[in-house]
Amino acid sequence: MIADPSRFITDQTRLAPVAFVPEIELYQADEATALWHLTEATLDKVDLPPPFWAFAWAGGQGLARHILDHPELVRGKQVLDFASGSGLVGIAAARAGAAHVEAVDIDPFAVAAISLNAAANGAAIRVRQADLVGADAMDFDVLLAGDVFYDRAFAARLLPWFDRLSRAGVSILAGDPDRTYRPAGAATRELATYAVPVHPTLEDASVKQVRVLRYGVCEEFQPALPGRPGFA
Ligand SMILES: C[S@@+](CC[C@H](N)C(=O)[O-])C[C@H]1O[C@@H](n2cnc3c(N)ncnc32)[C@H](O)[C@@H]1O
């Protein structure tokens, strides 16, 4: 049992600038596997998800960079940072002038990390532990998704939801380093690509090519699923 997740996070990480978004600082770990094992040992649980919250993932870094450099995408808007992890993308949206930012993640450690990181950057963000996949648009204008196409089952749930939200008028922007389950073809429009430095223990390369994608431009959109045309 970890009585105080915030204390665990500050003990196991250090506040440092994000490689590709140095104007934002996050509590980041130096190593993934040891932290993962320590979390499982401390909680006396096995099969926990990796400590996603302790890193700025490639897709999130590219998307955060793009938002800071193109603040008109979120300025004055109601923004959801979906699968927020560390909160990086939501913090970028707040910095870029979003009217309201909500960050959601299913991991309780992510929720604690987002709150710590938001405070460290002076960003006003509402943080929620929730699985919103399938929920209605909830009055958001923009949904931001950094690095979410890494898992087949997760992507298969996300794509029909993104389809429905985009048809309801929500602008969906994703940052993705060519993960296996990234949607492609008619479902996405590429806004930018960035060469993003990444943590050596997380990826198979020190730099990943990250695409910023606008997802589901309504009338063009066709749902894409693994194994079907349109799925990268
Ligand atoms: C690879 S990390 C990306 C984190 C962050 N967006 C970034 O780019 O740095 C994926 C995140 O998705 C979260 N996640 C997985 N399934 C989710 C769900 N159903 N709803 C919300 N978050 C979810 C995980 O807990 C994790 O924090």
C-alpha cells in the first residue's frame, strides 16, 4: 500500500525539463523497469501497467510541442487531455490559452503525477481518474491524445469513439510515433512531423519521428481497425 502517491512520485523521480518541450518541467524517472518493480513491490501487486506517468512519451512530446507552437488550436477552448499520463499535453494546452483543461487517466499514479506536474508549471488543470472511452462529447471542443495507439485492444476501443466524437464536432488531435495501431488513410490528416528525442530505456531508438494527426475529419472518416485497410 502506498499511503501517499505524491510522495512516492517525488521520491522516485526528479523535476526536469522535457527534452522536446523544455519550457515544461515534469517529475520524470531515469529508468522504467526498476520503478515498475518498485511500484509492484510497494503495492504488493503484480501485473500493474508500466509507470507511464513517469515519462514524457514521444507522441505526447510532439503533440505538446505542436500545441505550444500553434496555440490557436486550443486557445479559448474546452480541452480534454485524454490518457494524460504525466499531464504534459494538458499543461501545454493550458499554457497555450485553453479556456479549460481536463486531464483524465485510468492510473491513480498518473492522477497524482498530473496534479504535481500541473502545480510545478503553474497550470490550472482539472484532473480525473476515469475511463471515458465511449462517453459522450461532454462539451469538449478539443480532445488531445498523446501516444495512445500502442495497444491493439485499446486502439480498437478508441477508434469508434473518436469517430463518434469527431462526428459530434469535437476536434481530435493525436501525437503518434508510428505505433503499431495508429490509424491512417482517410481517418487522419497529418499536420506536422517532428524528430523527438526519447528516453533510451523506453524506445528502440534515441529519436522517434512523431506525427501530429487530426483524426476523423467528419465526412472523410472511415473507421479503421487492425487488419483492415486504413490501419497503419
Ligand atoms: C503511453 S502513455 C501516454 C501518456 C501521455 N499522453 C504522453 O504522451 O506522455 C498512455 C497512457 O494511457 C493511459 N490509459 C490507458 N488506457 C486508458 C483509458 N481507457 N482511459 C484513460 N487513460 C488510459 C495510461 O494509463 C497511460 O498513462
